[in-house]
Amino acid sequence: MKQSAPVTGGPCWAELGTTDPESARRFYTRLFGWRPETDPRQESGGYTVAYLGDAAVAALAPLYQESQPVAWNVSFAVADVDAALRAVEAAGGRALLGPTDVFDAGRSAVAVDPTGAVFQLWQADAFPGAGVFDVPGSLGWVELMTRAPRQAVAFYTGVFGWSVDASRRYPRWGVGGADFGGMVTMDDKFPHEVPAHWLPYFAVDDVDDAAVTTTTVEGTVLMEPVSQPEGPRIAVLRDPQGAMFGVYRAADER
């Protein structure tokens, strides 16, 4: 991710919804070296922010609705959540939750794109989003997995004004001249029951070590470490509760 701070239209936060917050704390602390702090206010519902040093990097939270799947969710920064949600609906997406004011931190909403991928919108007030990007233990890339790439391109470029490069093998999303993610077309190799989704990638010092650590703390390696042509070394992992995420070697150039 070429951005070093949250920018309007770009990814600004990653948030895990899980059935076992305590297990998730242990797993991700071991894997990424996070320092989790749970908001003590009853109204926060156990929302836990993970830090690297003094920088907030991600969040862990219990599931708030019965229908909510265990998953990582990606938030995109917007200037006006209400206006962004109207744009989402005009482009064929749907609002799932909100808009909602989150204390003095900001205003949020959850939406789904026309291809079925869920994402979040964040209008910052006191909290802009992640304090660092693209360093070991932090968010560094986001990837849309979808079965309808043309529909996805039309939607996201219309709603957020993203750029999309011409690569058919791996189109990349960009905002303000900086790439922040890519898109994978889900083919027959993906089980039919797996919906379209956004997959966050976190930077690590060593992808192979991260894969080994994942298995030792009861996680699963879904895609073994592999070096991409003209890209980073990556792996796709799953935590003990079933949430999928990617890791990549922070030192590699994209």
C-alpha cells in the first residue's frame, strides 16, 4: 500500500468480527505482536483496538448480530457517510447497517456491493483510522474477491472514484495516484458457498515464519507461501475461529 495515512476514498481500518474475542487476542498477539486494549465502556460492547507501539492498527470485536459471519472487514474513509451510502445505493449496492455515530470517534456504516462483498464506510472525527500502514503487523493491502469483476469495477469507480489499471491478470485499485489493493476473479477453484469478499493483507517480516506460527497457534494455512511474479511473497491464512486474511513480506516491492 503506497499510502502512509488514511486518505479519503482509501482503506483506513480493518476490523475482525469473531465468536471468541479472547482467543483472537491471543492468536493475533502471537502472530503480529499486537498490544490489544479493550474499551472499558459498556456501550462499546467489548470493542478491542490493537496497537503497535502507540499506533492503532486494527480492531477485534464480538459478533453483534446473529447473521454476522466471522470475518475481517475493511473500512474505507469518506468525507460524508450519509452521502457515500446514497452513492452506494444509487450504484446498485445496499446499506446493511447505519449510519451510526461512534462516540466522538466518527460515523460509520456497513454496506454490500452489487457482487455481494461487504465493506464499511468511515467518516472520521476524533479517530482517523490506522496510525501506520505497510509496516510489519499493520494493514498493507486489500483485495476484492468477486465473481463479477466488470460490475465491481463500475461500482467502486463510481462510488469512490478509484482508478483501475489495465492488467487483466491482476487489476489494481488506486486513489490519488497511489495503489492500495487489487481484485481477483473467483473461478471454479473457489467453493460455491464462499461469497464475494474483501481480504485484508497484513505486512510481516517473514511470510514463511508467519505461516508456521499460524499452525502452531491453531490457525490454518489456506494458501502456502508463494512469491508472486514482480510482486511480494504472500500467503493466505485463517484464524482459529475461521476468519481469513493475507500476509505479505514487508520488504518486497510491488
